[in-house]
Amino acid sequence: MAALFLAGEVDTLALGAALALRLRPGMVIYLSGELGAGKTTLARGILRGLGYTGRVKSPSFALVEVYKLSRLYLYHFDFYRFTRATELGESGFREYFSPDSVCLVEWPENAAGALPAADIKIAMRIARSGREVEIHAETETGRLCLERFEYE
């Protein structure tokens, strides 16, 4: 998928909501980008699109926020503070990556080599007065998820 330009928070939330409709249990989504690029806002949009109405916090300090939704568990990870890929195994989070859950992973590069492969990689960066986002399918599951995906 080509790069998208998101002018503001509303656009980021709308992209997340559009993606949410296509997610399936078992998917792993990597969210990459510098601090302030909008990764947690995109995660909030995904959760809103899945019908979650509660508070969506950045998992920066807890490392993971757990959401039980009607059709799946969603785990939102933030590995910003990881300094070694082996910390994933040491944290006990590996079991969260299961066929019954969707895992959103911020800062996946900090656990590189220890994480399951991403179905979709989303790279975000601050650009001009908004954000540029690139979305790539990395597996057949990811490709099917993004097939005929349109965001407006």
C-alpha cells in the first residue's frame, strides 16, 4: 500500500477504525515510528473501531494494555523501554501472541528477533503539518486483511 498523509488526530483515529473492521484473531501488527508519530492514537482508533469505549492508555509504563472485546482479545504492547530482544521472553508476554488475540506492538524493533512475524507493518512519521503512514502486508493473512482496503 502506498503512503498515506494524515492531517491530524481525527484522520489517525479514522484510519485505525477502518483497519479495525478487517482485523482477525491471530494477527500481529507492528507500529513503528518516532515518539509522537501517532502510534498510540492509531491503536486508539483501532480499539474504537472494534467498539471499545473505555479509556485507551499508552502502554509505555505497564508495557501491555489488555482489552477484552466481544470477538477477541487485543493486546497493545509498547517495547520502547526494552534494551534487549530477550526481554520479551523474560517478561512472560510471549504467551499473549496466540491464535485468539490481536497484538499491536509499538517499538517492535526493540524486541527484534524475539517477536512473531508481523502480518502488517505500519510505519508512521511526522511530516509537514501531519503524519505520513506506510502500511505493508507481510504475510498472506496481512495481504488478505488489506485487500481492497480503502481509507478516506
